[in-house]
Amino acid sequence: MLSQCLEGLHLRPEGTYVDVTFGGGGHSRAILQQLGPTGRLYSFDQDPDAKAEARHINDKRFTFIDANFRYLKKFLRVHGVRQVDGILADLGISSHQIDVPERGFSTRFDGPLDMRMNPQAEFSAKEVINDYDEAQLHKIFGLYGEIKNARTLANAVFAARQNQTIETVQDLKSVLQKYAPRGKEFKYFAQVFQAIRIEVNEEMKVLEEFLEQVPEVLAPGGRLVVMSYHSLEDRLVKNFIRAGKFQGEAEKDLYGNELKPLRSVTRKPIEASEEELALNPRARSAKLRIAEPNELQ
């Protein structure tokens, strides 16, 4: 959905833009192609693989920021930037993270239970699985993985680790196997791994902190473009655009005007076309939302 992201940003050659999820650099390179000599692009990522990839971009208009995008405003100000004309966030996990067994993100390979987007962080999936109590495991499996038998699974993980530490992807899958619906094992494993990954990287909290900074960072007429891949992320983005907060209705002033900093550009989220799904099946769950500053503010 690269073209839809670029169209959503409404790029101007002289504008200043932020790609808060550099990943493999595909979006950033495409943005740079549409910028003129005075345009600027700042890209965030905390992953060392992304940093290494960014070194291949030799362009004076480009600045890579080695940080989590929860620090959007702070690091832009370090570089003398107060407002920008567009912000892009692709919340999907990068293929270079999934495809490296040592990172522990994928159910397809055996490897250590890790899942840290920042490998320097102290807290990994191994700590979640082996140190969380049963109630905490139940909560993250149910809330972040939307696992129907979350309580039963939490009990099973808790019991299994009493005998032996759960160290690897295969160790965990061996515990999950008994509780996965027949014929839907892969989806079940993916849901559990998603739940653990979200917890390890504080993904929901990071997204909330980022969104709360957007209205101050986005210049009048600017665009926010967010692509999410599961309902939890999409709900946060939708609610913030709709109401300026993550729960409840928008507040109103004395005249009945809604006090919300953003307004949606599209009535419904944009989804991948059948043609794109044929090329990239992983885009099936993607939802693209576009917003701009509310002129009433």
C-alpha cells in the first residue's frame, strides 16, 4: 500500500516529513524521490538493522534518528524542527525482523524467545513467559492476542515452566500445541506471539504517546498517515482521530463544537486491493487511516 501512503501524505516538494517507522527504508526512499532540493525527511527507528540500512541512503535531505518514535517531539526539536508537513507510521513488524530466527519474532523458525525491537532493551519475551504470574499472562493473552482460551493457556504456561524454563520458540510452541484449535494452529501461534511482542515492546503505550504528540508536531494543512495491522492498534488510531482521546466521546466547548485536534480525511480506512493482496498476502489485515489538523482548533 505504498502508493496509498504517499498519496495520503499529500507530499509537497519543499515540505518536511517524518517516517517514524523506517524499517527496511522502502517508504523513506519513496518519499525522498518526491521531495525537491529543499525538502526534508526525518526517519525514526530503534532497530540496529534499520540503522544499518539507513547508512545506505546518502542524501543531505535525509536524517536518521536512532530512537523509538514515542520520543517524536523530543528528537525533532533536537534537530531544530518544531512542526512538519506530514507524518507516516507503518506499524507492521519489518520483514527483516521476522526473517531472522535469532530475533525470535516468527513462529516459523526456532530461536531464542526474544522479540525485542530494540535488542539493547533488558526485557525480552523470555522474561514475560517465565516471570509473569498466571494473572498477568491471562491478561496479555486475552487483551493483546484476543485468545479465547486465554485463562487455560496461562495456566498451562505457568505449569510447564515449573518443570523447565521455556527458553526457545519451539519450547513455547510445544506448550501451545495442545491448546490450539485443530487446523488453526498457525493462526493461534501467531496470536500468542503477537500478544507477547506487544507486551515486550509496550506497543500500545508507545502508540498512545506518539499520537498525543502528533497535533503539536503537525503543521496546519499537514497529514498524519497510519497503517495498522490489528484491531487493537486500529482502534486507538480511529478513536484518537475521532475524539482526540482513546476512549469516550470528544469534548465540546460552550457552543457545542467538538474539541478534537484532528479530523479524518477518509470516511473509512483504506484497505489493500485484490491486486495488491495477490502480491503481498500480509497486507490483508492492513488498515490505512489519514487525518489532518482540525481547522476549528
